[in-house]
Amino acid sequence: MKRAVTDFLRAAGLDVGEPNLKDTPRRVTEAWTTEFLSGYGQTAAQALSDRFPVSKKSERELVVVTDLHFRSMCPHHLMPYSGTAHLAYVPGREVVGFGRLSALIDVFAHRLVLQEELARQVALALQDELGTQGAACLIRAEQTCFRLRGEEQHEAVTYSEAYEGVLKEKALRAELWQRIDRSRKS
């Protein structure tokens, strides 16, 4: 990867011996391998490994965590996007600590992934790994490629939603959106 970054800089007509570029290939390689692409070395099962049994009284009760910050890379232009994710699920037999939900987002966000697919992958992983009755992932993001190139929509914000199981039901979706709206007003 360092060699490829060096070749890229040279192909752009830059002097790789210049002091500000001297360590750039190493820094870029480190950032990409330890941060931007670290999700490829993790699984959803690992992120959701600390589980707890659900009491019978909690069946069909909605668990919602809002405003989980994330960052990712668009596979089309290799440019960053970032934002917040809202996760919800209706527990099956197990729940996880809230920090594990943030870790789950990072598993998929730290890959080259479209925002729409990120929402879909997180919702599916919640359903599949936890055996939930329903799961949802709603994402609000700012896409660098949309803001800085092409149409240059500097204020554009993008939204993606994915629903599984009982959260596809309109009543539960409406309840989820009400909770998210309430969290923003508090």
C-alpha cells in the first residue's frame, strides 16, 4: 500500500521527497489499514459477543439507541462520509450492551460501503446475530463526494433506512421515529 501511495503521488506529478510528503505513504497506509478498513478484520458476531438474556416482561419492547456517530468511506470515490446512526430492535432471547451497538456500526462502517448498504447490513446483522423480532438502522450522513465534487451540494444531507421483521410494520416504525424526534428535542 505504501508503494501504491508513493506511485499515486508521483503520478500526480508531486515530489515524494518534499518534506511534507516524505512520510505521507506511511501515514496514509496506517490510516487506511488501522482505521478506514479495519472493519474487514471484524465480524458482527464479534461486535455483539457480550449478550444478556431478556426477561419475559421485555418481549416486544423496543430498544432504541440514537445519535451513534460513525465515519466511513464511499467505494465510488474513496472519499469519507460521516454522520449519525439510530439503531432499534425488538429483542428475541438476548440483548447486548449499548456500546456493542456502536461497535456493530463500526464493523460495517470501517469498510468501503455505500450508505444505503451500511444501513441494510447493520439491520440484518442485528436480526441475524441476536435473533431479534425486528431491527432497524436509520442513518443521517454528510457525503464528502456529494459536497465537494460534481454538483457541489455543500449543505446536502443524506438519509438511509433499513427495517427487518416486525419493524417493517408501520405502527412500530412510527413509534421509532417518534422516539428519535423526542431525543432530538430533549
